[in-house]
Amino acid sequence: MGPTDLVIILLHPIAAIAVIVWMIRQHRWRQRGRLLKGDVRKKAVASHERDGERLYKLAWLVVISGFIGNAVFQMRNREDVSIFESLLPSSAGALHAGGGLIGLVLITILWKKGRNVRDLRNAGQPSARERVVHGRASDAIMVLITLHAFLGFLWL
């Protein structure tokens, strides 16, 4: 494996670590948010919502980068692979790749719940139930991200 292959393979995990650290910071909002009042809280809520939008897009980019990195690596190192075959994960990485796709579904649900909370709050309707579901989904995703990252490093 040459230096180019190493960079191709490591791009996805390095980007993923950065996004995971940001997601952990975003997840801690539940603890920090309880302590804030007034205008400080309103600014913090707006920041949390902006970061959630950005993280949703970054999660998609990280998963797509994993598939593209895998495809490029396979095409560089195997002569008998087609473009379509290279996009499919090898049997060793299939569990990790499948987890990435499941993670995208779960993060999409989390993102939609967060938007529902915002829309309900802006409409002056009660949003407590949606906030609880959003928070619990966030808890579940953090556990799954930990397992997913572990599987990725085992595969690597």
C-alpha cells in the first residue's frame, strides 16, 4: 500500500472523528440547555439548531466519502472490479457500511424531530413530547455511533 492509498483509506475515518467530536458536543446540549435562561438560552438554541443542520449535511458527506474512498481504493488495487462492484463494500466491511446507511436513516429521523421541535415552538404549540423523542433518539444514535466507529477501526 502506497502513500496515496493510505490517504484514500484514512480520509473517511479522520473526517468521521471530527464529525463525531462535534456530535458529542451537540449531544451535550441537553445538559447545558437546562442551565440557560432568557436571551442567552435563545441564542444557544439558535446555535444548536444551526449546528444540527450542519451536522446532518456533514453526516451525509462522511458516509458518502466512505463509499467513494472504498471504491477508489478497490479500483486502484484490483484490476477485475467494475465501478458498480467497487461501490459495494467487501464482506469484511459490509457490517460497517450497512451501519453507515442505517446511521443515515437514524440521523435523518433525529434531524426531522429537531425541525419538528423548532416548528412547534415557533407556532406556539407544546413541543415537550417532540423534545423528549429528539433527545432519546440522540442518546441512541450516540451509542450506535460508538459501536459503528469501533467496527470501522476493526475493519481498518
